[in-house]
Amino acid sequence: METYGLEKLGILNPTAVWRNLSPAALVEAALRRGEGQLSDKGALVVTTGKYTGRSPEDKFVVDTPGIHDDIKWGKINVPIEKAKFDAIKEKLCAYLQNREVFIFDGFAGADPAYTKKFRIINELASENLFIHQLLIRPTADQLASYGEADFTIIAAPGFKCIPEVDGVHSEAAIMIDYEAKLVVIAGSQYAGEIKKSVFSVMNYLMPKESNVLPMHCSANMDPQTGETAVFFGLSGTGKTTLSADPNRKLIGDDEHGWSEHGIFNFEGGCYAKTINLDPEGEPEIYNAIKFGSLVENVIIDPVTRVPDFFDGSLTENTRVGYPVDFISNAAIPGVGDIPKVMIFLTADAFGVLPPISRLDENAAMYHFVTGFTSKLAGTERGVTEPQPTFSTCFGAPFMPLDPAVYAEMLGERLKKYNTKVYLVNTGWSGGPYGVGSRMKLKYTRAMITAALNGELEKAAYQHDDVFNVDVPQSCPDVPDEIMNPRDTWQDKAAYDESAKKLAKMFADNFSSKYPNMPKNITDAGPRG
């Protein structure tokens, strides 16, 4: 039996080793092993147990001399001793002995100049299907000459850590050893941990080795001109939805690099939220949920097998992973030109940010570093009113280097290429969450279309003194009365109070996190 070098990791005597099986074969294996069931459209549906989302408290970086000075240590990048990592890895590999093992050898980085080879070793066929669809799949010739991987990820959800013995926080641990070029994922079946581990590795390697800016963003392009746009945004802001525009080619929905040649997708697939998925509002995502897709934690009817995307009883973070070519207008390969337009998406539950505003270079730097959106009342225990969430570079959990490294790289590019930047509020209008209403998707799409085709540059602008941004007073296919959020509130005094409150939150966050930021960037933010 071919073991493909598993013994080098300490994985001995597997009962079977399957390398780069087809999606059909992986689905068959998952069903045979009782890992999930098929939906009415043929998607493999699984539940992920205790962990239905990423577990940031269980993520560690191995602190070794070779990388110690590179890492921005803190609450995000938590150190773990090399000896503890090695001990867990050894036990996890011993756990995989005498079991079936699934291997996927693939790539991250659609631009061949920057491609990295990743080997993913899975306990579960369903997780191997997921990463097979999410990364870039090699051709038969590429697989035959694959050689050694640049990085290896081992994922074994069935192996549970013992915190008091292993020196971790729970039964789950996601640990990256950048020097050993190895990631170990224990205890969690949430497939997003594998995907985001690849992203974290690319976020470390790309700036250091290639002067490529890694970005937590989606991207699309005009099919005629090739004009490219990127969309930054935290979960729930519409990053995946808005980039899946039927009138544009989708480059990718989540992770990209910006080189001197243009942008390129790190991945070969998409990982979309499915809660409240509507076939009319999001047809591209809805139609991608078919045979070959992996669906997580969606309840399906036991008789008809029809998914209920409005049932969040297991989690609000229901997900689907599928290859990018399941989107009918995907750009293959996932590369694009230097972006002409950059969109920062935020879901403002306070209902006070303009639906769209133009940012100059300094304001763009400010909002990139800030990475704002808001948690909603009722979504977490103890959250009774909207709460701001600030995630550096719109992806703090996946950024191992100092945020200034990424911010400076973005600033250089904005200045060099004169990329236009807009802040778009996909959140609430007419009042806060619970009073106002969510911005209509068709209006947000119209505003983004106007930003991309240059129509928004023709509008008259008014400066918002509180948030320190320029607000267009009109936009094609959007009612003028919603362009200025204060006009949508019945109680103007309540708007003023809420706007000043949010502006102060911005200012307090920025001053505490980035006390040494240049004055021109600090002064470009809201005036709290």
C-alpha cells in the first residue's frame, strides 16, 4: 500500500490511504463512514458537533527562534512552546494509526509566480472533500510531479486534547509551526479551521518572500474590460454576496494577494454563509449547493432532504463550501488586474453610517486598519444593543505579522495606482437594529455598480463632519432620501446622539490600538 510519506510524520500502519480522490469518491467514502447525508440536490450535509465556527481561543503559534521577531504576539497570536506542540502532534499522529487517512495535495495562489503547495491530511472524508473543493486542484500532470509540499496540515477532529496535560485551553487546538512548516488541527470538525490555517500561512509567507499584500477580501472583474474590484468586510457584511455579481466575473470570495502584476485568488473555491439564503437574492450561491458541495450544520427535511436555510437551531453560522467554477461566471484562473476600485463593507447596526461614502488615501488607511462592523443585539448572550467590532485589516485572527506591515503595503499600492476607495454600509437605515431596517440589497448593489463604472464620481458630494467622509447626494437607481442617514431617522436628536457615540468608539479604539500611527491617518477618522 502506498503511504505517500505519512510515516515521516509518525502516521504508521494506516488501514488505507486515499490521495486526491475525486469528489464523487470522497462523497461515497463519507456516506460509507456515516459522516453525513445527501440533500435533495446532492450536496453532502454534515454536522460539526460542538464546534460550529472557528475557535480563536484555541489557536496557537509555535514560538521558535527563527520566527519569534516576526510575529505580532498577543491575544490573536498566542505562543505555544515547541515541546508542547511536538507532544500533541505525536499523539495526534499516533491516533491516526490503524485508520483510514485521506490526503489532498493541492495549491494556494492562482498566480504561478506565487503558488504554494499544501498537503492536507484528514481523518474525515468529508473534510477532505471540503479542502479539495476550496483549494486549487492540480491537474494529473501536476499531481504526478508534485514533489514535497511547502506546508502540511493535519486535521483530526476525533483526537481530543487534554488541557491539563497538553497545555492548551480545551479539547481543540489549532497550532501553526511556521519553522517546521506544519499545522495541526485537533478536536474541531469545523472545516473553516483548515481553510483559515492556509490563509494564515499565506499571510505570513507572501509579504516576507514575495512583497505580495495578502488580503481578506473578495474580488470580481468586468468581463469586457477586465477592470477589477476588491471587497473587504467581516462576517455578515455581504462580502461573498456582493462579489457574486451576475454581471461580473468572480475571481474569488475571500482570500487574495496583490502583487505588482495584479491580484490573484489564494483559493479555488468559495465558503459562503447560508443562513436565510434566498434563491432570488443570492442565486449564484443557492445554485452552487449541489453534488460536490459540502454543507455544514444546515437542517434538512428527513423525508424530502430539502435544506431549511432559515433554520439556525444548530448555529447561525451555517456554511457551504464549493469550487469556484460552480459559480457560472467565475474567472478561471482566478487572476485580475490592479484593482481600480476598493470597497470596505460594514454592517452598521447603529444605523448612522452613510450607505456609501468616498475615502481619500488617509481615510482609506484609517478604515483598513480599523476594520469595523457591529454585533447585533440577541446574537450573543449579554449583547442587548449593537456593539462595535474592530478587526485590524478586516482579518485580525489570520494576520501573524504586525498590522503595520499590511497597512503600509496597502498604502503604497493605493498611492501608486490611484485606486478609488469607498466605505459601504450594508447595515441599518432609519434607526438602529430593532428600529430601522436593513439596507436593501438592490440599493447596495446599485451603489457599488455606480462606484465601479465611475457614475458615482459624477455625483455632488457633501462632507459628513462626524464621520469625516464625503457622501454622494445621489446615485442611479437609489432614492436620494436614503443617501444621508440622518434624513432617514424620525428622531434627529437620537441620530445625532448615536452618531457621536459611534464616532467616539472609533476614536477610542484607534487611539488604544494604534497610538503611534502617523497623524495624517489618525486625523482622517471619525471625530469622536
